[in-house]
Amino acid sequence: MAVIYLRHPLHGAKVAISDMEAENDLQNGWEDFDPAEPVTDPVPQVEVVVDDASPVKELVVNELQPRRRGRRPREATE
């Protein structure tokens, strides 16, 4: 079974488990990388064009908020 590490500038990293899957992903903008190599650019950046102005680089940030676990406080349920 093949293990192929792929990276995409917008979607992040993934592991392809077959050569056919990796070939398909490479055609869709993914690129090979070696996870053992040191990271040279730890924060990925994406070019965003705003109102046909010059491209602006923005940090890729996960917008999901952590979900609070457990029950609601007793006073909130009564």
C-alpha cells in the first residue's frame, strides 16, 4: 500500500493511499512533499484579489470556534 503525502495551498495537507488517487490529486493542484523535511514557511498564505486591485496576501485561518463540551449550567436549563 502506497502512502503519498500531498499539500495544497488552500486545503492543507493530506495522505493519498494509492497511486491513482495521488495522480488525480496532482492534476487538481496538489503537490508532493516530504513530511520529514524541515518547514521553511510555517504559515501558509493565499493570494486574494479584492475589487480588481493588486493581490493581497492573507493568512489562512480556521474560522471554526471550539465547541464547549458538557451540560449547560443548571440555571440556564430552568
